[in-house]
Amino acid sequence: MNKAPMDENRDTDPGEWGRREFVKAGLTLTAAMLVPGMAAAASKISAPGVPKNVLIINGHQTYPGISEGRLTSTLIDVIKEVMEEKGHQVRQTHIEKGYDIDSEVQKHLWADIIITQAPVFWFGTPWIYKKYIDEVFTAGLTQKSMLQGDGRTRSDPARQYGTGGKMQGKQYLLSLTMNAPQKAYNDPNQLLFSGKSEEDLFLSNTANYKFCGVEIMPLFVCADVMKNPKVDEHLVRLRQHLAHVFA
């Protein structure tokens, strides 16, 4: 991410980290007891050293001479290497090369961890990635495999919008490359984003998965890649980030 992989304000106190992990484990257990079918998936995700299924989605779109996809491919190679070193099974989807919608639904159901690697074009992910999400998630909705409605029912007004997901126990990581520098975010004095964070600006991407019950992991960002490329540093941070969020 633009910040250090472990947020300096939150993760440098080992005691605090342990307390938060204890609370997180308790919440996961409680949710697993309340949500049918979640217990086994949650147990698999939370157990260290247990081989998991990882889906890596390449959301790059080629613009010759402007965006060739080399950095995206390099980052994906690192993600795949790290995950396989952990003993995980990895499958990949390269959207630009084509895909079968039903097969992508099945990949999402198979995966314990889903990672999207994509560039930022005009303050969003490439349109082919949005098309992919629309097609795959709509199929998952109509099949009632990834989610069943939006969670609300006429018989229970207390049910919240966004609680109809059926993918509890899975984790999602969005990893992005962008031209914007780190200092453009989280600063109310910056004209364009006016204090908004990277997470704020890409909520529409992560919300798709949260809507389906997936746990959202901290965003990873390679910033300022056009004017100030530091590829080696980004690769080191990516390895650290993956080790941290998928410990």
C-alpha cells in the first residue's frame, strides 16, 4: 500500500495486535455459529499453515504505448510465488484473454482467497474488469450460489441491506497500480481527493465482494508508478503485505 504494509499507527504494538486478533477470532467464531455453512470455511481460512485455494484475477487492459501490463504481470508473478510457497493452490483468470462466466462463478466458489491485480485508469479499474464483475456476480446471483438477494426480507424489516451473501469465510484483496502519488490521499489540503483515502475511492470495487459476504483485506497500492517508478520497492512491500494480511 502507499503506507507501510503494517500501518505504523496500529500494528507496531504487539500486545495490541494480539488483542485485536483475539477479538477477531471470537467474532469469526460467533458469525460461523450464526451463519449456516460458514463454520467450515471460516475454520479453513483462519487456520495457519492449512493449504488454501487462491484465485488471482488479472484486470489489466492494454493500451499500446501507454499501458502494456508489464508491471501487473510482474506483481501477479510475485503473488503466485508467495501463495505457492505457502502451499496454496493457485488458479488465474486473465480477463483480457477471455473467460467463461459460469467457470468464473465456480472459481469464486472454489477459492478461499481472491486477489485482483489491476491498474487504475481514470480513477477506476479498467472497464473490462467492471464488465467481468457485472457478468460473473449477476450469474452468481441468478444461480443463488454467491448470494441470495440483498439480505432484506419483507417479513423481517430489521435485516440489513447487503447481508444476503453466501461467501462467508472467503477473503478478498484488491491490489492496484496508479499514477497518483501517495501524498494525494488522506490530506484535506490536496485539491483532487480532499482528504479521501485509497479505500474510500475504491469502495465500489471492494463492496461487490463484501455484498457477497467476503472479508475485505487491506488494500495494496503501488503509487506514482509513471513519474517515480520504484518497482523493486513495490515488490518487497507486496511480499510483506501478503505475509501480513494472510499470516
